[in-house]
Amino acid sequence: MLAKPLRPMAQQARRLYVELMFQVMGRALQGISEVDQAARDEARELPEGFLFEMMVRPNGPSLVVEHLGEGRFHYHGDNPPRPVDLSIQFKHIAHAFLVVSFQEKTSEAFAHDRMLVDGDISYALRMTRILNRLEVFILPKLVASRAVKEYPANLKLPQKVLSAARIYLKVATQFFDTARAS
């Protein structure tokens, strides 16, 4: 009896969580491209000016990241400056919540037909590898192991902690700059 009135609140909470996670992920993608050589090497294969979008259909939260060249990303928030080159779209907010709350791997969500890829599939795989690398750094190993297909065996704790601290510092700085500008 109480569950029915709470359903809209739960859906709104999921939406807010996904929106916040997309903001963190967008800023963290920019941060990892400044901090991690392997992520930069992966991103270098993308064309300069490449726009990547991750969104929830039909009008849900989104994030937009642009490849500036040399493996560097720039986070644009949720407004692409022009048409995107690659869009990964979750079919429902509940599907996005499963992925960004690390209950389901991105590959599993795709296999369960919870998301669509609009654009070159090879770019989608490249962006997924970059996102997986990001998750490995910024999440505790127990959570990251559930979020990515394979946790890297050669990642040592000092490298993980140092990279995570540098990425989180970049994210915090970007949030602070955004707040100061408004």
C-alpha cells in the first residue's frame, strides 16, 4: 500500500543519481585523459573533434565529451555543440541506473538489449575501454571488478591510488570552477 506512492520518488531519485553520475563521468573522462597515458593512447585513435554522447532516452540525463586531439577530452556537459559522432543511449532510466550504480556491466546491459549504439561500433568499443579504465581507477577494486569485464592484473595499488587521486582532483576542480562561474 505504501509502495505505490513511493514509486515516483524512487524514480526521481534514480534520475538524479544518473544525472550526477553522468556529470562525474564526463568530468572524469576529461581528467583521465590528462592523467593516464594508456587512456590517452586509446583516445588518440579517435578523430580530432569527435563528439561522444551517453544519454538516457528519450529526454533523460546525458553527457557529452569531445576529443580535442592527442588523446585529450573536453567535457561539454549535456549540450553537444554540434551533432554527435557516437551516441550510446540507454532505453530507460532504470537501465542506466543499473550500469552507473555498478550493478551491471556495460557489456551485460548491451547484451540484454538495454542500450543502443548510434555511430561507429569500433568507436563505441574504444570509448567503452576508456570508460572501463576510468572505472578501474576511480572505484574500489571490489566494485570495479563487478563493473568491468576484466580487472587488470598488472594494476598495483600505489598506481591506482595516485591515479584516482589525480582524477578526483581534476573532477573536483571542474565542479568548483563550474560553481564559481555560475
